[in-house]
Amino acid sequence: NAVICAGDVKVSMRNPLMLPDLVLCDPALTLTMPRSVTAHTGLDALTQCIEPYVCNQSNPVTDVLSLAGIKCGARSLRKAIEDPSDVAARTDMALCAMYGGQALANAKLGAVHGFAGILGGALDNAPHGALCAALLPHCIETNVKVLETRVMQTDPALAEEGLRRYAEVAAACLGSKGASVGDLVAWAIELVAFCGVPQLRSFGLTDADVAEITLKSMASSSMKGNPVQLTQDELEAMLRAAM
């Protein structure tokens, strides 16, 4: 697929004719990437593994790809940033990106990318990966809170499945079966800070923009894959938390 600007939004263009005959995934080509590019693209790759795993259209094949990618990204992004010449870490991040691409093409994404596509078109010079990273911890926290409360009352089976998946993401990211979703949120916040990702306000987002950005995001294709349908108020609160 290709991501192109369409007015003040970024959209994904897909067609079977765009499928390549051969893909070369060579981590050696990433060894000279600047720290900021490594951080932003790495966080985007990790997000593109997490969202398909918890989305409402996951399947057994994308589950395998997503979890493998999450584990690669979680254990190696820091290493790739700290030591750009670490070929093993770069290999893990290349796999994370490839697995995420395969997963999202065959499942869905979620609120992070639902917002990021709109924000990327509205804000000048805002790296896509940085937008995703700033939103990721708050998206996890919001989705889990809604699953534990509103959804648990109306559809317990859906809530329990969503929470189970987030618990598995926590275990994969922290390398511990006992990791909680709260641990996952704290881990994500700390990783984003380590990568030097600023809050959305630094890219020019203002309080006056929140309502319009949220309404546009609610209509996006990625938002429709979120594990739970969020209200405008819930989405606005998520966006403000990332500011």
C-alpha cells in the first residue's frame, strides 16, 4: 500500500497490482539511520503490531505475526537506539516492521492510527511514528478502562477477550506472564520518553483543534478496527492526554 495526502488528511491506497514480486528486508540498510528516525519508525512498527493483535478483526494468522513482531520490537528498539551498529537489534526491528505490515494488511489497526492519519495531514512536519508513539500509551489506557467498565456491563464476552489480549501484549512487551496492563501503560510511557517523542502540542495541536480532529478521526478506516467503539468524549480525552 501507499500513504498519500488527500487534502488535509493522509489516506492509505491499496490495490493487488501494488503487491511486489520480491521483498528484500535488509537490516544493514538501517545501520546509518539517525536516532530520531530509528525511534519514530521503530515505535510505529511496534504500534502496527500491537493494534492488529487487539483489533476487532484479528485472526489466527495475524495473531502469530503480531505477537512475534511485538516481541522483536519490545526487546530491541532501545538497543537499536543505544547502539545503531547492533545488527541483531536492527534485524529484530526489520522483522517487527515486516510482521506489522503483514498483520495490518490482513486485520485492522485502531484508535492510534485513526488519529495519526488525520493529525499527519493537519500538522506540518509531524512524523507519523512520533504521532503514533505519543498516542499509544493513552490509547491502551482508554481502551482498557472502557473494556473494564462500560463494555463489561453490556458485553462481558467481548470485554474479557479484549482484556485477555491486552494482558498478552503486556506479557510480550515486558517479558513476564505476570505483567499487568498497568505495567504495559507505564512501560509504553517510559519507552516513548526514552525515544524523545514530544507531546502533540509541540507539533502545533491546540485545544481548539481537538473536537474537529476527533470527529474526522471517528470516520477513519483505522478507527473502525479499534477493539471497542469509543465515544467522542472518550476520544477527545485520549487526544488531550497526549497533548
